[in-house]
Amino acid sequence: MSRESLVVRNIRLPRVFVTIIVGMNLAVSGAIFQAVMRNELASPFILGSSSGSSSAVCSSIRR
């Protein structure tokens, strides 16, 4: 196998698949959030879930 095909197979394709899976999960979670709130225009800022998630990410980052 050539070097290019190894890079594509071992690095690029797994990233593409993970990106697709994460995107689908975000879409489903958004739909569930809107169904729970019974509002088609509901956003994560209503309940503060975006603030909580950003603080969790900031606290988990190691320096």
C-alpha cells in the first residue's frame, strides 16, 4: 500500500465517520429538546444547558 492510502484509511476515514455520527447525534438531541419543550424554536440557552456544557468542557481541559 502506498503512504497516501494508509493516511486516508487510518486517519481520514475514521474522522469522517466520527463526524457523521456526532452530527446525527446532535440533530437527534436537538429534535428531542424541541419536542420536550414543545417549542419549534427552542434553543439550548432556555434551560442553561449550553452554559453547563461549556463550563464542563472548560473544567475538563487539562493544561
